[in-house]
Amino acid sequence: QVHLVESGGGLVQAGDSLRLSCAASARTFSGYHMAWFRQAPGKEREAVTAISWSGTIKYYADSVKGRFTISRDNAKNTVYLQMNSLKPEDTAVYYCAVRTKASTDWTTEGAYAYWGQGTQVTVSS
């Protein structure tokens, strides 16, 4: 069982930056691939970015490439999402997740067994 707690969300203006954090309870955190998803009002949850257990492999959705950066600190059991040049369309609840099915595409929700409660990001125009 892995317990995840996201933080760092808030209300910002377009063009601003935010850094989200996701703290994990697992002793074996360093062995897990991790990801960030988001869900905007009235829309399905979508994959934003993912990172391998070592931090050497990263994936990004086209909509955030060049603006968002995922990273992790295994010594702190924490994964981060640095979000720059935020746009109103980035408004959503952001969730971190633990990937437990490596053979499944990183964008598939079914690849992730543990989820945080989410943190709200609101970007005003």
C-alpha cells in the first residue's frame, strides 16, 4: 500500500509558475515509476507526465511539453511537477500516481494502482 499526498496547488494568473509536490509513504518509493494526471471540470482525467524510478526517463503530453518538468527526489520520497507559462486550459485537479504495470502505456490509468487525493490548480486569464 502506498499513500500519496499532493501539495502546491493554487490560484495563479496566466504566465505564472507553480511547483506541485507529491509525497509518498512507501519505503520502496525509489522502485516505482510515477506520473501526474489532471482532470479539468467536465472532462476525463488525462495523463500529463511520467518519470521512471531512476528519473532518467520522462514522458510528457504534447500539451505541456516545454512548459512542465517532472522530477523526483528518492531520498525524500517525493516527486515534483514544475509548471511554467501556465495557461487557463491548465486549470484542473492534479493527481500523482504510482505506476504498477510497466508493460502498459504510461498514459493509461489502469497502469497505476495508487493515487493521491489531488490538488487544485486554477489559472486565470
